[in-house]
Amino acid sequence: MAASMTLLAVATAACGGGGGSGGSAASAPDGSGGSASSAPSASSSTSTESGGDGAPGASSAPPSSAAAVRSAPSARPSGTGQAAAASPRCTADQLGLSLSAPNAGAGNIRYDLRLVNNGAGACVLRGFPGVSLLAGDGATIGRPASREGEQLPAVTLAPGGTADVTLHTLNKGIKGSSCWAAPSLLKIYPPGSRDAMTLRTSTPVVCGDTFTVTAVRSG
């Protein structure tokens, strides 16, 4: 009986010792539980970025590439630089004028009206100028010159370069006997310009109601 009691006491002590180490083992997770429980969180986050849930994150790369591809065309030359490099149209404020002596023949009278580039850079003329005869008080004589002939290629004028147009009328009596009054000024609009130039002159005297101007040509 005494032996039985001794064995029971030893068994009880053994059970109590196991419970103590169990409590100690349980306390270890409490001390390291924060880091232990945080490990799954970090693992979960990593899984979200690189795992199946991370696929959308990986799929975000193509849109970035697409955006780069879309922005690439804007970096390519548009061709407007070449247009900007072309010489501008000659304007009234950079041109000078002169009128030749009359060239008569077969009942026709022609004058060469010369335009000179007085500017510092090259400019371009193309088309027909507007030409009118003015009296001393600025009133228009007759009507503006009508166009004669075809359109010609553009003429580029370097500084000091010239271009010509021809004014045409008739000798008196070739077509009727009337003539317009002699002008005091010649008013010229360069092709494409809304600004006019004037040249003091008493010619041409238009007869036969014929007054024409050609397109600009190289001088």
C-alpha cells in the first residue's frame, strides 16, 4: 500500500512537470507571437504582389509600355520645321518699285513694273498684283488692271533681288478714241497682300479701255 502511494505521487509529480513546461511553451509564442503572427502577414503581402493576386500588378506594366508607345509619335518630327524654313511672302513694307519706259509696238504699249526686295531676308512672290491708277487727290482713275496671261511659278527674291510684271494698254485710236486721264500715282498691292504701295508717275495713260497686268516673273 505504501509502495502504491509512492508510485502515485511520482506519477502526479510527472504530470505536474509536464503542465509547467506546457505553460512555458505557451508563453514563448506570447513573447514572439508578434513576430510569429507577422510572418504570415508579410508572406501574404508578398503573395499578393507576386502570386495570383499579384498578376494584376504585373499586368500594369503593359499600360505603361503602351503609354510610352503612344507618346513616341509626338517626339517624331512633324514636318512643320521645313514649312517654317521656307521664305515668307514678300510684303509691301519690304519692297521697292520702279517703272520702265514704254515699249510700243503694233498698237500696244507695255511697261515693266519692277519690284525689288529691300528687306534683310529672302521672300517669295507668286501671282498677280493689284494695280490701280490714282489722281493727285487719291481718287481712282478708271478701273484696276485686269489679269493677262497665266499663273507663273513662285519667285524667291534674295535681298536686292527683283521680279517684274508687265502693264499693258493700247495706243490712242487703236480701239476707240478715248483715253483715261493721266495718273499722278500708281497703286500696287503685292500678290497676297492687303497693304498697298504707291509710285509717283504720270504713266501709263490708258487708251482703248485696255489696262492689264501679268503675273510676277523673275526679273
